Amino acid sequence: MKPKGHRLFLGKMLSFVVFLLPLLQACDLQGLRPVSPRTPTLKSERTGPPPLPKDVIPHSQKQSAQKHYDNYGLIGSFSTGPQSYVRSLFSDDDTVWVGTTEGIIQVETRTGDPLKTYSMREGLLSPYVFAINKGPAGQYWFGTNNGGLSLFDGETFKNYLPSDGLADFWVYGIDFAADGTAWIATWNGVSHFDGKQFTNYNTADGLADRWVYAIAVDQDGAVWFGTEGGVSRRDNKGRWKSWRHKDGLGAPNKNRLLKSENTGFGTQINPKQKDDYAHTHDLSVLDPAGQETYNKNYVFSMAIDREGNRWFGTWGGGASRFDGTTWQNFTTENGLAGNIVYDVTIDPHDGAIWFGTNHGVSRFDGKNWMSIKAKDGLANENVYAVAIDKHRRLWLGEKGGVDVWAPQE
């Protein structure tokens, strides 16, 4: 069991300190004009092709030579603060929501204006935003680390905690069923929320592991969960099934140095819990530099493509595709940029699959791979979040900021 009360107290104290930082007092973003966090600012109405966002620093100002790679060019980037991590991105019409470890930034992509920033003073219970989605009723749903679930109607936040029935304080994924109900991935199982009441599910119900990082509802109404113990599915009749490495999930790792204390980016365990953790979880692997590179059952991200294939991003085993019968794994040997896959996103324009990894971002169209790495102009090869806006621009969340790429004619 995690010491949630103690963790919540420390989380709130740290969050309060972060809240006092100038970054969230006036949207102190490098290259951005400071704006009031409470007052939207739209400078002009524009027509014609969408321009380069004003809040983006042109890449030519950062490096002497602009890189184009496989018809994508880095058009710019913006900073969210040197110590922040961009852990979630959500594209919604002309807006991209940027979830960081220091709050939320709402960016208007057409004009480039940062419309608002949101953190604890606006109503969040934690500034660390790990998941963003938009519900059927038009509300924005935010999953936070140690601050529960937050719903935003454009004016105010409504927060849900374990005292309200939510499974845990730590929320890592959100998706919606056809009936409008929400499925929520947490560090203590999953919650199903009908707008009034939470129903929680855990390992006793059939979940592969209680630590859940990714969630998606398919076209048949089945709910898929990516956990530290593999993949689980709850079908529309309430029946559970799980798949693990032995069933085909994740490619095998060849260099095995064991470690059990660190469970991955953004996840920590209390040293007092080592024995319990090692007993209930698979040991993971370090590379020669000491970075954890492999946990054979750890699924960190997922998405469902247009054909209904389920794509899973693993911690060291690359990306896995499951068509309902057969597993197929993709690693750096196939063209994937890195074998730790933080995010999987389906391109709404052409159906291609994008992967944010520990060594850049990759795109797979079903036949061909292309990757963008530091040598191609990427500011940071750890790409934690990927979003594609309505103008086909590619937004990449990294430590310290966001890179924006665009297709080149």
C-alpha cells in the first residue's frame, strides 16, 4: 500500500512552492509575451493559411541550419521552464492544451497566443498534469499526480478525490465510453464514473496489475488497460482477460541488469516498500549508463488505430500491436526510434501511428518508418507526449518545453 496521506501532504506542499514560482504567476515562458493567467488575449483575426504561432521561437534563431526530415521541418519551439516536464498534450480544434509538471498552458494555435495558464490558484489540486481528454459534454478532464481528477468547464474546476469514490489520488489516463461514462486509470486500479458515482476495479476483479498507466475504449465497447503487469481488457459484458510478455506483449531484451527500486519516469516507490514491490512486480533492467530500459510487462501508453488494432507502448520492449488474435512487436531493429515508448498517438489526418520514445519520435504508416532525433533538430530526445493539431503540425512534449514540427511541401 502506498502511504497516500503522507504523499498527498508532501505533494500539496511541493505544489504550493511551485505555484509561487514566477512561471505560473505570469506565464513566464521563454519566447512568449507574458499574459494574465486569467485574461485571454487574442490580438487579431487572420485569414488564409495558418501562420507560424507567434509564441514559437523560429528554429533559425536557435540553430544555424534548419533541419527538414522526411518532409517534416522543425518550425520552432517554446519553453515551459527549465525544470518542467511536458507530460501530456491534447489538440482540440484551434487549441492545444499543454500539461506540465508546473500546470496547464492553453495555446491558441492559429494566432499563437497563450490564452491562459492554470495551476493550483485556478483550482487544480496538483500542478502535475499527466492526462488530458475532453468529455462528451465538452468539459476538459485532467488527471494529476497526487491531486486526483479535475473537470474544467471553461470557468471553474471540479475535483474528485478518493473521498469522493475515485480509486486513487494519482490519475494517469482517461477515456470515454459510447454512453458518455468515463474510465479512469489510477495507481490503485481503475474507476468507472457515470457523473455521479464511481465504481472501482482492481486485481481481484481481473486487472493484471493495480498500477494502471493507459486506457482506451474500442469500437465494441471493450475497455483496454495498460498496467505494470501487462494488458487487460474488460469487454462489454464485464468479462476480463489479460495478456503479458509470455503471451506476446513486448519484444525480448538482450542486455539484462536487474533493478527493482525504480518503476519508470514519474513513478517512485517508498524504500520501505521494496520487499513488497519486488514480490509483486517484475524486476526491470538497466543499460550500461544506469538508465532503466526494460520491464517486460510494463505498458506505459496505448492507442487504437482506424482498423481497430490496439497499439501499446512498453518500457523497453518497444511498441506492440494486437489485432485481437496476434501480437506483433516493433523495436529499434524495425525502425522505432527508442524502445521505451512514452506515448502512442494516432494521426487524425491519415491514420499513421506516432510514438514518443526515449530516443526521439517515430511515425509508422503500416509499411514505412521515419524517425526524428536530436541530429535532425529535436531539442530533447525524450519525447513524453505527442499531439497533431488541425493544421497537421506535430507537437512534441519534452523536458523544458514543446517542439513544433510541420509538414513541408
